[in-house]
Amino acid sequence: MDLTMHDMAQVYPSISQTIGVILHLEGTTPTLGELRAYVCSHLKSQPRLTHYLHGPRLKARWHHDPAPDLNHRLREQHLPTGDQHLDTALTSLVAHPLPDAGPLWDIWLLAGYAPGRYAICLRAHHSTQDGMGLIGTLTALFGSAPAPTTHPAPRAGAGAYLSTVRGMLTASASNNTWDDTARPLTGQRDITWAYVPTQRLRQAATTRGGDTNDGVLAALSGALRTWAAQSWPRGADRPLPAIKMVNLRRAEEHDRPGNYFTFAPAPLPCHEPTAEGRLDHVIAATRTTKDPARHKAMRSVMNVVPARAFHALATRLTTPDRATISTSYLALHRPLRYKQDPVTRLQPFTWLPRHQPASIVACSYNGTTSICFVTDAALPGLNQLPRLFHDAVGDLPRSDDDPHAGNRPEQLPHADVALPAPAAARDIAVVINFDFIKGLLVHQGNLPAEAITRQATQEEAGIDSLAVTELSMILEERLGVVITEDELAKPTTMDDLVSLVAQLVAASSSDRESPQEQGPHPQTDRPHAVPEA
């Protein structure tokens, strides 16, 4: 993957592979010298900031620069007063070239647009950092990460390997959706953002057996359905080809540079007329990519495929008749801060590969999910995706206990408005029952349903240490509540486990304060960056 990215950058230098994250902070803006000294103190422990690929195309190799020039890599912009000036600066910065020598990253300090607020923009080349790599860099610089825990790798049967190879080939198959000779893709990019409450996406999906990412993909499907009906007849009333990025990084690789992900087909059900139907289609389609055995097979396949073979496969995806929409999702539940200044919002941005219609990345943090849309400017009206996405979020189904179940879609905050993190959902413990926990263990933990009874012990139910770790991660992603593996391993029976989870979720819900009053919550000591799954 690294070599393919590096090769594409050399062959098509006009196509930027810059990805990054913008941190919005509250506090007194530091001086550039202070920020440089702060970053310099972290260089020795951050290989992603000191390594880069060097050499011709697929023959490139990793080089190490222990002391990259921070005068060149840490820059600042003083902006006029007004958030619109920050928006203009960010849009310009996304397209600004990275340093052309040494490690391919930089950091920009943006200030002056509002009193008591400033932004830090971390940018990197995709050949040296993927989405989880950027999250790792952010955590190292602006958070405190616990030591990663390892767990036994699951076994992958022949079926998982066959499905993995079949999925990669399917993703690169001809679809003839975007190769309209009357309106060819030009490569000119538009970049826009939308911001929605994470709890809205999470609640819609979890009540039907999905997760926040499924909510994002279902809303995206609704937005694209509306757009295609209005502006792109070739895509109207049909599933639109798309791929999702799947994180394959192991615990012991948490600080390594490069890319540890693969792609899997995730067709967007834009043909389905109802929001409920689209959500159910997405949840069913993404279930296999959450299977640990499938992850094992994906990683094994990526390890053994020669660089030239993978490069050829990836190149197929960049031909007009095989073009597809790229999607990825990240979540960060740990609070970030620069010294004592809290990070209140994260705003991701991504790149758009050659001959692709759109690339979408979503990032959940502090109660808000920020979605970046990078689209080809040749597609009419596609730059309106943030507005259409916001409307589609309003159409997502609501749970029966949602106090806002009667709200109309337009009552949601609009796109391009920075949202405060919502208060914890009231009475969230009522959904934590036996069926809910069993559903998680069966559908995402791949445990046999018949063994999971109320009085079954964890051992009888098939819950081993890996299943406990996965349940902890799933609960954190779905509910935003950290319950450690040690806590989950203590109950004897399934009924005891359900009761424990309900009590801890209820306690977390009642203890949580408004972010406007306290900022990100430091009690979240074991936060977990949820990968593209």
C-alpha cells in the first residue's frame, strides 16, 4: 500500500495525497516557538514524524531523519476576525503543497479569527500515514495513550480468504457509473464539511444492530439518492459502487509509519426508497468486515500479495469505468488538549484518487461527527452533499425512547455549523438488556447464539479474552462509555454481565457534564480510537 501510494504520487504529481486533521482549541494562542519546542520534545518517540519513503516508484525504501527541520514544518497564519476567514484558510491549506524534502508532514497554527480560540492543522502524505496513523500521531502529541494491549489473533478459514480476495476483485470491477463521456471527471476538487450529533447516528444504527459508521453510510446513501435523482441519471435508483477502508493495524504496530489498511466493497443502497431500508442494507453489507477472522484473512492477503500485483489492482480502481466512492470512518473518545487548552472539535480532510467521483471521511469526537466530502467538480451539484447529508440524517429512524422522536428533519442543526457535544442520552440504560448484549456478541463477536443464555457462564457462552476486549471496544464506540476488559471479565453469568453494563452505562450517563462547562472529560482514561470498521 505504501509503495502504491508513493508510486502514484510520482506518476501523477498534480494529484495531492495530503490528508490531515484540524484541531479546534479554546485558550490563549501559543507562540510558534512554544509549539515548535513542544513538537520537538515528541520526535524521538514518533517514527511517523521522522520516516519517509525515498526512491523511484516501487523501489522506494524507508529513510530516517531523526531531526527534521521544524522551522519549515511548523508554520503559522494570523487571520482577520471572523470564522469565514478560518474556513477560507483551511480550504486553501488543504491544497497547499507539503514539504518537498524529508518527512512528509507539517503543522500549521491558525489564530486571530476569534478571541480565545485557535486551530492546529496536522497534514501528512498518505504514503507515510493512514487515518489510524494520524489518530495515533494526534494521541501522542495531544493526548495520553495507555500501552496497547495484544490479544491472540483469531483463526481464518478458507471461506474468509476466498471472501477477501473476491471482495477486492469485486471492488475493482467495471461498473460504468461515472464514465459519462459528456461529463468526464476533470480532477478538479471541491471540499466541503458537515457536522452532526454523533448520538443521532449512533442511536439510529445501534437499535437495528449496527454502529455509528453504519449510520454515516446510510445517511450518505440517502444524500446520494437525492442527488442522483436530481443531477445524475446514470446513478438514479441503483446501488452506487463504493468501498470502505478497513483498519488492519495490530497493537504492536500502533506507532509505525505507513499504511495498515485495505479496502472492501460497500455498495451504497441508493436504490432503497426508505431510510430504514437503507440502514438495514448497510448493516447487512458491513457485518462481514467487522468479523475478526475476516480481518485476519485481509491482513494475511495484504502481507503476501506482491507490491506489483497490488499496484496493478489499485490502478484498476483509478480507471473511469471502475471508479468508486471511497469512505472511511474514525472515532476518538479520548480527550485531546494542547497543554491546558482543550480540543473541542476535530475536522478531518482527505484526498481524492485519480478518476474518482468522491472521497468521504467521517470522524467522531466529543459528541460531534465531522464529515469531509472531497468531490470531483465536474459532477453537477455534488458539492451540495453536506446539505443533502444533513437532511438524510434527519430521515434516519429514531428509537421509541428518543425524547425527540417527533422532531422533523429540519430541526436538526444545519451543515457547516459547529455543534456542541450533546448531553448524554436520558434513560440510556433501558436499552441495555439481555437481547442487546447478546446481539452484540452474536452479530459482531461471532459467538454462537444458542450458547448465550441468561444463566450461562461466560465460558459456557464462549466469551474468551478476545470477546471481552471486543465487547469493551463495541460498547465504547456505540455508547461512548468506557468499560474496561477487567470490569467485563468479573461477572459470572450473562445476567450478571448485562446488569453490570447497565449499571456502569447509567452511572456514566448521570456523571457526564455539559462540554460547554467542562470541556473534554479527563475521566475517560482508556479511550480507544475506533478504526474504519
